Amino acid sequence: MLATEIKYPAVIFGRFICATILHLSLTEEIYSALERMKYCCNHSYMFDNWQLAYLTAWCQATMVISVEMSNLVIICVAFYPVEIIFNFISIAIISEFDNLVYSSMRNESMRKLVEEREIFEKIFIKHHTTSSRCGPNELSD
């Protein structure tokens, strides 16, 4: 494997580019999952079962990390640049599958609830925070 990498710098370059692109495309999903996990911990009184809400966000974060790790393994196993690119494209499509399913729902009531920002902000009001850097108007009563 080391001999082929020395002969073909395009393989190393292809691995780097594909790993970087997928990592950058998945960072937003990891960030949103971590944000939801923090929301569940800080606003546990707003849920009937906050552990279940936390678990769903944790599952999303775990799945995104496992997709990225499997992408790295598959890319590192491939020896040819074309094989690296094809494997990367297939993993990228798999990682975007949940977004494709969400965009295919046209008249679902939960989708409208999430997309309409003013309704979303009225339902999910942040009442308090645990940050020591928050201002006096951000603290709960």
C-alpha cells in the first residue's frame, strides 16, 4: 500500500479532498445535534421525557460520526483515484438521504411547524441558560 501511494500522489490528494468535503458537509448536522442535546439538558422541564429527546439528538450525532468514520475507512482502503471518488459519492448520497426524505414531504404538519420560524420561536422559548456569560435579560425568573 505504501508503494502505490508513493507512485500515485493523486490517490493521497483524492483522499484528502474527499474526506475534507464530506467533513465540511456534515459539520452543520453535528452542530445542530449538539445544540439540541444542550437544549434538552437546559430545558428539561419543557419535555415529558427529556431523556428521550436527548437520546434522539445523540443518535443523530452518533450516526453522523459513524458515516464520517466509515467514509474515512472506505477512502483509505481504495487504491485508485476513480474508486475513491465513486466511494465518496456513494457515501455522500447516503449521508444526505435524510434531507432528501424531508424535502419530499410536501404537506406534513410537522414540516410546516419547523419551517415557519415565528411559530417555532413561540413554542420553543428559551427561558434560562446555564452560561456564566449570559446577560441579565437572559436569565430565568
